[in-house]
Amino acid sequence: MTRPTADRVIDGRDMEPPEPFVNTMEALDSIGPGERLLLLIGREPLPLYRALELNGFAWETGRSADGSFEVSIWRKQP
């Protein structure tokens, strides 16, 4: 998978839950229109998707060769 361009990256692969979720939600407070956040994580972050949807974000998830997940997140256009 080709890693998408991101303005900010959170590497949550070595974090314990709920740290990746908390760090991602905090980081999303600071991204502006047209900016992207990339979350790298060892398992698919299913609970995150609902929070993103409720807060006006879109995302795209891919799987890396090592089995980890890459979630590219951005604000939905109004």
C-alpha cells in the first residue's frame, strides 16, 4: 500500500488501548480543512470509526505489508 500524504502522523502500533484513540481524537482538534492525519495501528480501530463519523470526519483504511493498519483521516467538506 502506498502511504497517503499526511500533515500529522500518530504511530499507535506500540501504544496500549485507549491511548491511540485518545491521541487521535486530540490531534483531530488541531487539523484544519484540507489537512490529513495518519494513524498507524496494529489492529483495525473499529470504535474509532463511529467517533469519526459522529464528529464530521471521513477516513480511508488500508493494510500494510506487516499486517498493521493505516487510517488516513480528514474533515468532511460542509
